[in-house]
Amino acid sequence: MNISIGAELSNKMSRQNLPLNALRAFETAPRHCHLRLAADELGVIHGAASRQVKPLELVLGGELFDRSHNHLALMSAG
């Protein structure tokens, strides 16, 4: 994501105004430890689940997940 677009998106959102889909993806992904399985539960494709978490990470100011090849784990910020 372009940094200027990310900063603009972050400025438009606040912690009180987080997208519901971002919160749903954030809640679902750690339970499955895999974005693909979370995407299946949410009824979206893997890339969409990943993109839904990105606005939340922008608002909170850091990555929420440690993403490895076949595993997903919460970071301290998550």
C-alpha cells in the first residue's frame, strides 16, 4: 500500500470508527491461526481477509500478526 494512501486512510479513521469487517477479520484470524481458514469462515478470499485487517493495523500503528508461510500468530500489539 502506498504510504501516502495509508496515512490518508489512517487520518480518516479513529479507534471509535473502525470498519466492522476489519474487526471481524481480526477476531477470526487468530482462532484459525491461518488467514485462508479465517477467509473461509468470513466468506471471502484469502487476499480480502488480509486487506480487511490492514486498515486496523494502520489505525493502531503497527502489524497485529506475525505472518509466516502456513501459520499466523498474534504479535504483542495484537
